[in-house]
Amino acid sequence: MAKIKMPKSSPAIDMTPLVDLGFLLVTFFMLTAQFRPEDSVVVDIPSSRSQQTIPTENLMTVVVDSVGRVFWDFTDKKVRKAVIEEMGNRYKVNFTPDQVQRFVSLGAIGLPIQQMPAYLDLESSTERGPVDKASKGIPIDSTNNQLIDWIRVTQLIFSSGAEGRNPIVALKGDGNVDYSVMNKVIKIFQSPTVKINRFKMITNLEESRMAVSSTK
């Protein structure tokens, strides 16, 4: 009896589920991605050979630009929200929920706390840009030292929700800044109220990679 030959055919693969999965992944990443906020200050940091990378979590950064203006920044949004609310309470400055939310989404801040509500009413970086350029930074004078409050409030809020730990602290200074300003910021770090004796100096690797060097 002759054998029955089965017709040969190429296997068919239905790609529809795979395409659906691809679009779902793309949609997920688009909705959950967090864009880096535009920097309010540009700092030309000095070069270094340090191989340590910059932490991306629990990092409080104090920035000093080339003309000596001081800025504050923190990576965690929940901490930022609590910090601006507490700073408002301390300085009797009222912030609306929209202003608080806008503050949470911004990067480094370099304004006296009294000017913050008007600044946070500005809706775009184009509107905030001229204000950033005209600002004199966070006050660090002996009679009006708001930086020490920014740092101390951040420490208190972070440690209350992190098993008593203090945040990682970094100092990012422009390579052309007057050393006296950096020295004043370091003295604020080491003041009895703040007690930051160990922090990271953010520098730029000669291989064009960002790095930090620890300082005691």
C-alpha cells in the first residue's frame, strides 16, 4: 500500500501577541519614566581622578556657582515635599498645593524662602530662567543664614523616616568660585547645629565621567 505523503508547509507564527506586548512595554516606560529637571544653575566643576560614582538616592547637594551663589537640592521627592512645607512653617511663608508640587519636580533651588511662592507660580523653565540668573542664591549671612535651615530641616525629615540615618551630603562647587565662599559653606556643614563632618565633593573625572571624592 502506497504511503500517504503529507503536504509540506512552513510553520506559521502569530506575531500579534508579541506586537501587543511590545506596545505595552513602550507605554509602560513612557508613563513611568521620570525626566531629569532642568538645572537652574550651570557649574563648571574641577577635574579629578576619583573613581567613585555619584549616589542617585538619598543625596542632598549644596551647589556653589562661579559667582558664589548657593543652591540646595535633594533627590527624593517625598523628602522635598516635607522640606518645603516645614521651611514654610519656619519662615511663615504659605505655599499652595500647586506650588508645593512644582517645587517637588524642580532641581536645585537658589532663592530666599520669601521669594519662593512667586517663583513657584512660574509655569515654565523659560519664565524661571531670568529669575534664576538674577537671584543671589540662598542667603548664608550671619544675620540671615537660610542655608543652615535648609540643611537641618532636610536632616530632621530624612532621619525621621530612615531609621535615624542622615542623608548623603555632597558639595558641588564651580572650579572658579572664590574659596572664601566654599569655606563659609564648609563651616556651615561643621556648625554645632548641622554637624556634617563627612561629605562628598563632586568633581569631574579627566575621562569626562562624573565622580565624587570623600572629605572628612
